[in-house]
Amino acid sequence: MTIALISAPTNLGLRPPAPTSVPGTAKAPEALREAGLHRRFLERGGQDRGAVVPGRYADDAGPGVLRNQAAIVEHARRLAERIDAVRADGLAPLVIGGDCSLLVGAGVALRRAPGRHGLVHLDGHTDFRHPGNSDRCASLAGEDLAAVVGLHWPAVADIDGLGPYFAPADTAHAGCRDDDTALEETTALLGAVVPAARIREQGVREAARRILDVVDRDGLDGHWLHLDVDILDPGVMPAVDSPDPGGLTADELTELLAALAPRAIGAQVTVFDPDLDPDGGRARLLTDILVDGLAALGERR
């Protein structure tokens, strides 16, 4: 299936790295373009389907309101429209972000589509903070998985009455560290949870099998593949918002993506921060991982 690249240069779901600055993830699509990502996919027959540009970063969180909440919801609707258009043309969307708040837009798109869809959430964290387990909800990039399975405030978890965007039983998470505060909760709720340590112990092939058992089964009409690059170990990928030791190697992530991508209907890549990659080396490494790991995106749907 032909891959269609959609740039989504958002930083709306992240907290400010310092009081007078904004997160650098908005620069990621163009940094990856400069590293050759778009050229290499287009050389393989892919298409560039433009950018969905977010609103201005406002850092306006308050009681019961996420920072940049209105802008996130508006961007999610427009991203969903672009994903819809790409899929209507028979293409596999690959959204280049941006931060993890993009998952809400993908969820809206798939809930509007016919059928029932699963979710693969590859991330160094469960991103499962929500009003039921925390009084510190403010940044959707750390709360995206909870939001898309319906556990967050309705403003983001039930846009246009479409929530939950994915059923917990149709959702698999992989890549969190063993000390993740929501590990027990997600393990009890989701279809599968495979921490990074289990991937290394049991092997990538077994991890992929456990994930596909959840999202590639009868009754589902495909799944979305979410990748937060902080699933990688900081020794491999320090250019992320919240690096944590114990992550995957570049080869392990490439192999995992290659096992999951053919059965996905689309994917997104999030949280790479070019501000933390002054020589561009991590952008080139990530480009290699994505080109090799996602080359067969959607081929067996």
C-alpha cells in the first residue's frame, strides 16, 4: 500500500521545558525532512500530503482544563479530516509529529470510519495519567492513552460524542519501564501490556505476537500504530521530552515496527525534539529506523 506522509508539527500537549520557552517537537517534521525521511519514502513510491498546522502554544492550563486544550481539540478535528482524506484515496497515512496529543486526532478519524479499530501504543511511558488517578492532569502528551480509551475529561476524550475512540480490550501498549506508575492499572485494563524489559527478555518476535493477538483478531477492521520515540533508550535517543533508561535499541525498535506495520492501517511518530539534536545525528538515526521499520505499512490490510 502507498504511504502518505502527513506533517503535524504540534507541541501543544507538552509542558514548557522552561518558563520562557516552548517544546521543540513542533520542529520535528522539518528536521526529519532535512534528514531525508520524506525523500526516502517518496523514492519508494510514497506521497507527501502536506501539513496540518496547530494553533499557537498558550500554556493556559487550569482546573479541569488541559494546557492548549481548545487548540488541541481544533487540531485533532483537522488532523482527523486529513487522515480521512488520505484513507479515502486508498493510502496508508503516516503522521509525522509533533507530540503524543496527535493520538486524539487519529482516534477521532477512526471512530468516524466504518468498523471497529484497535490501537498499538509503543511508548516509553504508558501515558495513562487521568483524573481518576491523578490531580495533576495538565499535559495531554502524558495522558493520551488514557484519553483515547475514554478515561479523561470529555472535552478531549469525547470530541463530537465519539469517545471512547478505542476500546481498552482492543488496545495494546508496549515499551514502558518497569517503574511506570500506571503499569498495574494498564495491565489490568488493556488487552496487552508489554514493558520494555519483557521485550528484551522474551524477544521482539514474541512481543509482536502478543500485540497482534490483541489488535489483529476477528471483529477488528485494522489498527493504528502510535510510536513515541522515547521507547528508545536515552543512550540511543536522548532527543526526547522525558528520557528514561531501560528502553529499546535501534535494532529492536526497527524489528518491532517491521513486525507490526504490515497489518496496521496507519501510523504516527511523536516526541522527537530537534532542539536536543544539535548536529542532526539523532534525526538521521530516526529516519533510518522509520524507513526500514515502516516500509511495509498497511501492505497486508
